[in-house]
Amino acid sequence: MTSSIPTGVGAGRESGPRLAIIEAASELFARYGIEGASMRQIADASGMSMGTINHHFGNKHGLVMAALEESYRLREWWWRLEEASVSDRLAKLAETYLIDTPRLETWWRFWMEYVAHAGRDPELQRHYRERYRRRFDWHCRLLREGVAAGEFRQDLDVERTVDELLALCDGIAVSQLAGGLSLEVSRAIIAERLGALRA
């Protein structure tokens, strides 16, 4: 099975049987939901045995969390932006919230399944909180770098801005999936909000 989930590159990247299982599971979770995708379907789609899946992930919760972590690894294009301005890097990152390819649609459907389950499942809720904290910290570092470089306003409340940006962008992605916002309106909203950060 070829994955539509935009997986990352670099240190710590999954490989071999684990990656094959993660890619198959991510696709099936996006298509059928976490509860709707069976471990047997994942085994069949990945070409691995149930024993191999259990050996690597323990259970479906472990597989869901590993799949989400893999999908968040930095993409290859991010490393090509090391010399770019913070504004340009933030704008490129914001593009991942604009669902303009089947690959991004699949990823966001998987993410939406994960978040919905985190609202009901204590184990996934703990994982979501930790994942949010890491996203939050990472974006705070990026915005502080932009403030220090003079790209963003000096009076910027970085932590509040990051919370607002993450909530806005996550909501925009969900609304696109549900058919509420068009791609063009979504792009305009994100561009306006990012523009408001500039010095």
C-alpha cells in the first residue's frame, strides 16, 4: 500500500516493518476511523502478521500514537528552508493546513480521528496533551526567533499567539474537511493572521 500520509525524514524516522505497518494503519484509520479499521485489515494491508504488529506496537493505541508521531516528523522540505526567513518558514508550515491534495486530506482525516478519540480515551488524551505541548513549544521557539530577527512585532505575546494560531489553523483544516470553508477562504484567513504578526 502506498501511503498518502505525509511522513517525515531525518533522525528517528521509522523504517522497515514498523513503517509499513504505520503507513497502512494511517491510511485505514483515515478511511474507516480508528474503531472501524481492524488490526486484521492493517496486517493484510501492510503485509505483516498480527504477531509482528503486536510485537512492534503492543495494541491499537500504541499503533495510533506511533502513526501520529511518525506523521509529525519534519518533512524533507523543512530542511531545505533552514536559510529562509522565519516568516517564510511559518508561511510554508501554514500551507500544511490548506487541504489541496489527496495526501493532505488523508492526513487530516487521520488527525481528526485521533483528536476525536482523544476526547473520549484517557490514554490518547494524555498523548494528545503531550503532542500539543511539543507543537506549542516548537512554534513558540519559531515565533521568538522571528521577534529576535525583527520580522515579527516586538510586542507580540508569543505564547498567546501560538495558542491562537494552532486553534485557528486546526479549525480551518477541520472546516475544510467538513465542507465549511473553501481552500481560497482558508488561505486568505491564514495569510491575514500571519500578516498581522509582521513588524
